[in-house]
Amino acid sequence: MTAALVAGLLAGYGIALPVGAVAAYLVALTARTSLRIGAAAALGVATADGLYALVAVVGGSSLAPLLAPAAAPLRLVSALVLLALAAHGTYTAVRRHRRPQAAAGAVNTPPGPLRAYLGLVGITLLNPLTVIYFAALVLGTRTAEAPGVLEQAVFVLAAFTASASWQLLLAGGGALLGRALTGPRGRLGTALAAGALITAFAIDLLVRGGP
């Protein structure tokens, strides 16, 4: 039981701590909306990580070989989605900065908590290497005796909790950033920086095939 708990926490933090495109998007989303929406989005990321942990711990040794042929097309789709997010965020920020009054009605409509939650679930699920990461972790720590249902549940819940704690921390940082950068230029700079960072991660995903 304790081993499954520790393994799940390590797995959750191991996949959540590296700051990637999803983390950048989460911080930028919270900065331009609210902590409530950012927290919902953070739980969406953690939910996807928890689902991947569940698939990995149940799938076992057959998971990674089955996903290998689909890794390349899924990686391409993931990069395209990231590029679309970066382009949309940059366009929205520039339009709001140039035409604040006209953009106040149509552009400045933030997503609700449910939409933010579901959106981040989908974005995070597009990363196939997350599944392979969890599968490799389970294979590396599995003993001769297969883990029981209770141990599997503890592993998944621990991974979800670890990921959720870190994503909520990022959302809190985004909320503080949004309060600090209340001016039009500050919000424009934040949005442009986030768009550039997400674009860089998407290009790196295509070039190097990394997560």
C-alpha cells in the first residue's frame, strides 16, 4: 500500500513538474481570467494525468508497443493544436490591445469553469508520450506479484493528487500574475510571451519528438 502511494506520487509529480506548453497555457489562461477558471483548468490537466495513470497501470506490458505506431500522428496533432492555441491567444491579445472597446464584448468573454476543465482535459490527452511514461514507470516498478486492485487505485489516486497539487499551484501563480499585470501593455506582453513559449514547445515537439 505504501509503495503504491509513493510510486503514484512520484509518477504524478514526475509528469507534472516539467514546465511545458500545457503549463504555459494554464498560467496564461488564469492570468487573463480568474483563479476559479484556472483551478478548473488545472483539475482538467490532473484528470488527464489520472486517466493516463489508470490506463498505464491496467494496460501493463502491452500498452507501449500498441501505442508506438500511433505516436507520430498523435504528436503531429498535438503540435498543430498547440500552434492553433498560440495563434488564437496572440490574435486575441493584439486585437484587445488595439481595439479595447470593440473587443470588450466579443473577445473578452472568458470560458466558464466547465469549458476550461474540458478544454485542458482534451489538450493534455493529446500527448501520447504521457501514456508511455506511465507505462514505463509501472513496468519498471512491477514485482513478480501483480498489484491488486487496491494498490492500483492508490497508485492512480496518488498520481492524480500530485498532478492536481502542482497544477493548482501554477494556476495560483497565474492569478497573481494577472493581478500584477493589470495594465493593457502588461496583459499584451504576458499573452505574447505565452504564445511564443507555446509555439516553441510545438516546434520542439515536431523537431525532436519530445513531450
